[in-house]
Amino acid sequence: MENKQSSKILNNPLPPEVYVNEYHKPSIRIGTVFYLVAFVLSFLPAVTLWAVYDTIPSFSQIVSVAAAIISASIAWWIVEPISYFTVLGTAGTYMSFLVGSMNTRIPCAIAAQSVTDSEPGSQRGEIMATLGIAGSVVTSVVFVSLGAVCGSFLLGNLPETITASFQYVPAAMYATMFAGTIGKRPDLIGFGVITALLLLKFGVLVIPGSLLLLTNVVLCVLFGLFLYQQFHRI
């Protein structure tokens, strides 16, 4: 009991209201500003084409493309923030969705929490996840810049067997993440795997494919709440 109490204090050293005022609110304020700036800048290429080359699509073309993008992506706009927030935290969510490449951000956040023995969802876990994501962003910028300069030359000289293996990198990253967490909570992991298989087998008959992930997340959350209420050991 004493060890559990010490771990709780270590992972949540600040009163909730202090943590919200000192960390969450500034994160939301800064994140909102950067998102608004990114939103405006995202129109810069289109404005440049219009101003410099006098090229602009018609209103019907804009509506047609927008409708295609929204219909294909709107489910993920809802599913991904809900699914990833418990790992990424407030600042990590802003950073990850702004820079993209979620297949990289999630493993980095979990790795940072694991190395520092921080509990996911706690104050310390959120800070560690944010630091891990920040490190991954800096690393990505450096290597993407190098890749833009040297990538074509390097990839062109690699054997085909190596370049073909790159398609398995995201799966390998998530497999590592899965292997690192299954020992901590095999009950939650096992439940999530079983419900995922059932949804893929039977859920597709009644649930749209884009909502399968969200459905599994909700089921796992409900099962976690059930375990907490029954055993108080999450």
C-alpha cells in the first residue's frame, strides 16, 4: 500500500487544479495560436498560385475536392484524437497532430514513459510523453532535411530487398509498442485484442469500417472503468 501511495505521489506531484492552470491552460493557449497560424499558412501555396500564376480552381472544383477529402477523413478526425489523447496528453496532442506522422509520435511517447517508469495518464507520464514527442519532432526535422538532400541518391543505391522492407516499419513499431505494454496490463491488452478480432469478424456487418477503431477504444475504456470500480487496481 505504501509503495502504491509513493508511486501515486511521484506520478502526480501537483494538485489537479494547479496542474491544469500551470500546464494544461498554457498548452491549450499556445497550441491554439500555432494551429491558427498553421491554418492560415496552409493556404499560402494556393494563394501563391493565384497571385503569381493567375491559376485558381472554380468554386465547383473546390467544393468537389473538399467534399471528397471530408468524406474520406472526417471519421479519423474524430477517432484519432480520442484514441491517442490518453497517451499524448494535451501538449503532445497539439504537437503530434500539427507535425503529423502519428506512427512515429505514439511509440516515442510510450518509450519516454516506459524509460522513466511514468504512469500513462498521470502528470509525469504526460510530461514525459511530451518530451519524447518533442525529441521525435526535432529528429524528424533533421533527418527529413537530410533525406530531402541525400535521400534520392541513397535510396537509389540501396538493394531492392532493403527498400522493400521499409513497408514493414510502421507494423514493427506498433509491435514493439504492443510487446512493451502487454506485460503491464495483460487483462486490458487481451480484452482489446479479442474485441478487435470480433469487430473485424462480425462488427463490419453492422458498423462502418471507419468507426471500428473508435468502437474498440470505447469498449476498452468501458472495460477499464469496470476493472477500476471492481478491483481499484488500474
